[in-house]
Amino acid sequence: MEKEIPSHPHSRKDEQTMTVQFEPIMTVREFAKVIADDLDGTCDTIDSMLEKYERNFEIDELEAELCIEFGLERCQGCDWWMESGLLDGGENDEWEGYCDDCRPEEEEE
């Protein structure tokens, strides 16, 4: 949305106007929805998404929103974003939060 703002009243060029761009207000949830697809299957950071979209949100809030609302988390080993269900440690809770590629192979008995 653009809004024309008249120049300063004491300006010598009273007929000039400035055009100012206003970004629509966006909630944390709305922004998380925007970046969820960008992050899934990558090792990009939330910081890089904030920079890309020129937004300013708390990283912890976005991380929580991505997990709770969109089921997206980072592997603690390789930092790739993926569906939370893929980070299930299985029978061994010690590896909770790690993807299959980062978990050690289970020894067969």
C-alpha cells in the first residue's frame, strides 16, 4: 500500500510529494507460515529468513510457532529442517531430536 505524504510545509518545492511504502502488519504465526515452506528440507536459518523478508521477530517465538503449528523442527545433529515426526528417537530417547542420518545405526543382536 502506498501513501502520499506532502513535503515539509516550509519547503521551497511545495508541489513535491514523497511516496512511502508501508508493509502490512504480520503476526508471528503468519510469518512462520510464510517461511515454513522455505525452510523445510534446508539448513537455512531463521535469521536468514528474517533478513530475506526484512522482518523483525524473536527467533525463539518463530521456532516455537514452526514446531507447534507447522510441525517443523531442526535436527540437532545436522541442522536440517524437517517434519518433527522424522526426529523421533524411537526406542532410544537419547537420540530424540536427531534425524535418521544423524542417529547411530542400531546394533542387531
